[in-house]
Amino acid sequence: MAIGFALLSISPLHEKNVFETLNIINEITEVHPLFGEYDILLKIEADNIDSIGDVIINKIRSIKGVVDTKTLIGTKSLSGEK
């Protein structure tokens, strides 16, 4: 299981539609509206890192109103888990 986080910039007046669309994508487990440099923070859970990339490119960036994404991949290396 791979975990990723994405910060999204949304064009004005599209925030609600993007938020609602993100909530129906199976791999997205959390969606949080933000104030500041980015408009939405989301958590993605997928089988592997490539699948996270597929979700970002094919499911998130294709939503009308998504202007920019910044993707962060989670790691367990600091927790001692294998």
C-alpha cells in the first residue's frame, strides 16, 4: 500500500465542484479545504506509487478547475515498520 498527499490549486468559483468530485474518487481517502497558498489537501491510498501517479494525472488533473497539483509520497522509513 502506498500513501500520497496532494496539494491542489483551484481556479476561483470551481472549489465546490472540485471538492465534490474528489470525494467520489475511490483512492482518495481524505479531502480537506484550505486557506492559504493551496486550496485543497487530499490523501491518496493506492497499491503502489505508480498508481498514485495515475490517480493524480488521470483522475485529479482532468477535473475542470484544477489549476496545479503538488504531490508528496509518504514513507514508513522513519517509523521502523517494514
